[in-house]
Amino acid sequence: MARYSDDELKRLVHQGFIVESEDEMTPAYKKALITQLTVQGDTELMSAPAYFRVARDAPSTNTMVSATAIIQDELGHANIAYRLLEDLGVSREYLLYEREPHQFKNPYGFDQPLENWAELVVANGFFDRAGITLLGDIHRNTSYGPLKRALVKVDLEENFHLRHGEVWMRRLAQAGGECREMLQRAVDWMFPTGVEWFGMPDTLKRHSDQLEFKLKGMSNDQLRQAWLNAVVPLCEELGLEIPAHWDPVQKRAILDYEYPCEFDEREKRWLFDEPITWERAFERWRRRGPMNEIYVESIRKSRAWL
């Protein structure tokens, strides 16, 4: 029997109580925490094959080492989330090897093929920025002690990934010519992908347990806005075209299109003149993208060597 009721635990965590073990959780708290950790672990895990696919396109040995270090970090971050899930009774064997590929809970962006160095560094600049936005909020606010402590290491390493991406975005932008064109093409599809990264808007969220149990501090829309407020000024600084702008009066980034909208997976192109419902967007996420099975299988191949 749980030590607290849901209402009691919600009140306690908002007063600063830190949950350290399962016997201090209610079933609802545990369920919300498992969902959060599964998304975290799956996102970190699936970034590894996505990045590995194009790390071989690195322009030098030094940059190959940097890309490989990022991949190693991402696998380590996934291991942290899965290890915490094991403490909650969730089998790592099941998580890695027994789920169907479409059951993985990583964002839709890591179901897409990354195809060149420009796309890798924009993924670092945009997608790792999304990761820092999400995990930084969890680190500051989570009521689950083991996760708060684990995220100290994760936060430092994710900041390295972000710096790597932003430094290289600047280099490609300044290089001009074909390098700048490749960068712009990557930004064209990856910026709207980042907008979708934070899920459905607050008005359509069916569950609020992660906020009510203080597993995180910011809502989906607040997280999305924080990401936009970081990414839009960077793109404007680099002269990159994006469907958004910085509003100096409101002191916030503003989108210039109605989202969500249709996405052409074959061309990796967003159709801004074809807005869709969030229900349609959710169906697309649930259907997964073209690399879903390929990336999952690339992770599972290592099992043959164990």
C-alpha cells in the first residue's frame, strides 16, 4: 500500500519533498515517472544510430573523434535512463530487445535519415538543444532524487553536443557556397521538426501528472517557447532562413506558419500551406518514420556479440 495518496504526494513534492525510493511513490507517480524515463532513454538511444550514420561523413579525423564521442555520450545517457527504469521493475531486456520498433518513444525527428555532416551538426544544434531544454527543466525541478543526481553528468555532456553543433553551424554558414547551401537545406526540414519535438500543445494534453507530481516544471508549450527563443536568434545571426522571427517588442520568438502541418517524408520537406490537426500529427508520430526499424535493428545487432 502506498505511503501517501496522490493528492498528499503532489502537495509534498511542491513543498520540496524529494522522492528517493519506490515505497514513497503512488502508482500514478510511478507510472508518470516510467513514461518520462522511457521517452528519455529511447530518445538518447535512437540518436546514436542516427548520428553514427553520418559521422563517417566527418570532414577530418578530429571531427570524426568528436562525433564518435557524442555517440558514446548518447548511449551512456540512454543507459542511465534504462538503469533507473530497472530500479522501478522495468526490464532492460524488454526495453531493448522485446518491443516492436514502433513502440519506441523517441521523437519523430530521430525516425528520419541524417545524410551529411551539415545535418549532423544541425541535429546537435537543434535536437540536442531540445534535449537540453527538456532535461535541464527536469534537472532543476524533478521531485525524483536519483534522476536529479544522474542529470548532473548528462547536462554537462549535452552542452558539449550543443556547442559542437552551434560552432559547426557557424563554420558552415561562414564558409558560404555549397557548405552554406547544405546547412540551409538541413535547417529547412529540421527547424519545424524541432518545433514538433515538444509534443502536443497544452490545450490538448490529456495527462498532467508529470507537472502535478513535479517530475518536470514546464509545460509543453513553455518548453517549445524556450527552445524557439534560443534557436531563432541563432538562425537570424547566421542569416539562415526559417519560418519564424524574433519579436523585439514581445521579446520572444514567433512562428510564421500554422503548425502542425503536413510533412513529405520522401523529400524531407514541410508543406506549410497544408496545416493538419494535432490528431493527424499524433498519428504520424505513432506510425513512425522511415528509419525507425533500421535504427532499432542497428542497435540490436550488437546482441549477437554478447
